[in-house]
Amino acid sequence: MINNKSKESSFTRILRGLIETGFIIFLFYSNLLMGEFDRTGNGQRKSFIWVLGDIFTTANFAIAIIAAIAGYFVFEFLRKKI
């Protein structure tokens, strides 16, 4: 018989991991967006659509995914340590 408690806890861990990595990705892209509208960015001179095209690239997405996964493991390590 399958233990429902362990199934729920693994589902909860997966859901928490997805939420945490998604939040890190959100912070990464919001930081890029704010940087485009800073004094030195091109966002003030060009359109908002251009800015979105500039920040949503394959390279930025790869960096965001790698940073989110690394951040998740760091937070899990700290969560278990503290």
C-alpha cells in the first residue's frame, strides 16, 4: 500500500521548488527590466516592446534557469542547516 503522507510531502516539495525557482526567475527578469529603464539603459529612448525583446533572450533565459536552480539548492541547504 502506498503511503499518502509521503506522496503529499514529495508533491509539496516539488510544488515548493517550482514556486521558489519561479520567484527567482521573476526577480531576475524584473531586475533586467528595471536596468533597461535606468539612466544608462535604452528603455527610455526605445519602446517597451523593444525592451521586452531585449531582455527575453535565450541567453538570459539560460542564466535565469541556472541561477534559479542554484538559488533553490542554496536555500534548501540553509533551510536544513538552520
